[in-house]
Amino acid sequence: MSAGKACKKSLTETCTLLQETTGITLCKQSLNERFSAKSVTFLKKVVEELIEKQSDQYQLSTFSNFK
């Protein structure tokens, strides 16, 4: 699922997807309460670090064939 599609899902749809993919049951009110400035900042940092790590790995493997 792309990030764009995930952003357009309702809380109910997101809770259903969470249960289908992980088995975790969460009501929409509980999910909504977890969205805060702190959680958004945390998730942004996690995504940035993941992208950076993947970028580093990609660059190393791409250039390893060259001397």
C-alpha cells in the first residue's frame, strides 16, 4: 500500500487493516488518541532513519563493482 492510499483511509479502515495484517484489535477512538505531535515527530524520525540506512546500503552495493 502506498503512503498516499494510507493517508486517505478513515480511522475505521485503518483499524480494520491493522487487525487484518497484525491481529491487533484497536478501536478508532484509541487509534485517534495515539496521533499527537510527539508521535508524528517520532514516526518522521523513524522513517528518515530507515530511508537513510537504505540509501547507504544502496550506494555501497551500487559502487562496489567499481575500483
